[in-house]
Amino acid sequence: MDKRNGRSFKETTALDLIETFEYPPVYGHAVPLTPLVRLLLCPNPSPMTFHGTNTYVVGTQDLAIIDPGPEDANHLSAILSSLMPGQKITHIIVTHSHKDHSPLAKELSARTRAPIYAFGDATSGRSPVMKHLAQNGLAGGGEGIDHGFQPDHVVADGDCIAGSDWSLDVLHTPGHLGNHISLALGSLCFTGDHVMGWSSSLVSPPDGDLTDFMASCALLLNRTWDAFLPGHGAPVLSPNTRLQELVAHRRAREAAILDQLALGAATVAELTAAIYVETPTHLLPAAERNVFAHLIDLHQQKQVRSTSELSSESRFERRE
């Protein structure tokens, strides 16, 4: 077996393709990332999606479509047009049920008869504290939930989804959303919105859970990866380093919140205004959600307490 820097020839070829890939690709064109993986960029750019949603085509015969994207007729046509002679879509896999990832799955399934695989519906995987907050009326914020999403096959952590020349190991990685999964293709990992290179993941309670997010980062850090293929943005070529950066970023934000609370009790809005001093006004609601996510996590750790029933309107103070 030809070895280069400790990797097989096949692995080296795959990484060479990823490393020379230029992001963003042209909308509507499936661009090879490895011998088994092609990327189709959906034309839905926004501050939350960057240049758009990355739809991945996996396989050379039986094909898996990972994250078909939003309802978009042109993108549906591009996915169907990406098939080459002898290829057939046999699996549709959704990393999580946000509206920029899952809605097109239903129409694509109807057109191809391929079943949809996911961890569950929009509320699957919620932690007890997030279930409690949702039951008490806290609504999600920042990103749209595909409430009507229902997979044909529910997968769990440790499951394997396989085609004729590929297999994907399911890793339950809640945090950004309770039903979020990542998918390991050998030493490559499709990370959805959990890990991206261009931005940190939004964690917006009750749909997002920072305690779960940090645990999911730890889960991914237990393995050595060659690259992450995220739901938005370019491939992450230093995946373990990126994970460590995300964890450090969250720890720094946690420290800033605790420092502010050392000055006295404060609300989510007051903490956000004190910490996010250079953030544009239109982004402050998302920042408030992130602060609240940290406060819930700190509350779970018993480092802070709420002066009333836990909610986004509560005042918080440090525990002595």
C-alpha cells in the first residue's frame, strides 16, 4: 500500500482534493471534494447561512444526499441533475431540522422514493431543562424550525447508514439543536451546523442547549479527524484545532458573564449590553440568546442562580 505521511494513497487523494477546493463553488454545480463526496451549494445566502447551505452527494452508485436544504425548485433540479449514468439516490439524510437544511427532503423523497433518515422530529433530543423551558412558553429564536419534519427512519448515536460503496457512522451531537447529528465517513466528518470554520454555532434555547453543545464537542474531540465538512462554509482542514477554538471561545464567554455577575445581579439583556459592546444592534437578539444559553449552563453547574423562575427575563446572580 502506497503511504504518504502515514495515510494511504486513497486517503491522500481525498485530502488533496479537499485542500485544493475553492469555496464558494458556483451555485447549481456539484463539485468533487473526494472520490466519494461532491458538494452542491444552495443559493440561500444570509447572515445565518453564509453563502448558502452545503448539500453533499455521497457515493458513486447508491447515493446519499446529506441536507437537501430549503424548499428551492432550482436546488432540487440541481440535485437531480447531479446524478450520472448508473447512479440512484437511495438515502436522504438530514443533520437537523432547521428550515435551511430539511424542508426539501420531503419533495426529494417523493421524486426519488428514497427514504429520509434523521435523529427525529424538531423536538427530539431535547434535554429535561429545555423541555421545561419550552413547556413554560419559551419560544425558539434566531433560526426557523421545520416543525413539520418527520423522517422515515429514526437513527441513533452509534448507528451506521450504508450504501454500496460508503458507510456513515451516526454521532448524536446535540447543542445547536436537540436532533442534530454528525456523520463520520472514515476520518472525514459531516458536522452540519455543530462545527463550521466561518462562524461559531448559534445556540438558542430551548432549541439549542450549551451543556449539550460542549458535550458534543468533547465527543468529537475523542477522535482524530482529517477534515470536517460543515453545513455552511468551506471544509475545515484543522478540525481538532477548530474544536478546541470553539471550546475556548465558549469558556471565555462564560468567564466574561461570571465577571459581570461579580459586579451584581443582572438580566440577560443587561449582560449582553455589557459584554457585546461592539456588536451591531440588529445582532443583539441572537447575542442575548447565546448569553441565556450560557446562563442556563452555568445554572446547571450551580455557578449562578436565578432570582425567580428560570426564564429569559430572570435576573441572575453568582453563587458564593
